[in-house]
Amino acid sequence: MIQLIINGQSKQFETSLNVAQLIDHLALQGKRVAIECNGEIVPRSRFSEQTLMHGDRLEVVVAVGGG
């Protein structure tokens, strides 16, 4: 089991996961999101490669359209 801090809130997951899997778990697939992991932006091209570790701190920002 791993624990992640997502937008300041602790969340626990049964197994390790990558950023793409986290986006699916948070039901954000298909949306424009920016992910910061431990103070560093994760490029979209690395979402499926970036494995999250116990204790990682993430900021997840979803772009909102409108005018």
C-alpha cells in the first residue's frame, strides 16, 4: 500500500501506480491536466513512465475553459 499527498490531502492506494493510472483513478482522463510531483512538473509525455512512490506530494491542476 502506498500513500500519496494529492493537493494537500492524503490518499492511499493498494498498489504502486504511474501518473497516467492516477489520472484514470481520479476520473480526469481526456481533460487538460498539469501534474507536479515533489515540486517538479511531470511532462505529459512521461505520464505513463513516471512511477509514483510512497510519500510523493502531487499537485493536480485541471484547466478550465471559458471566457
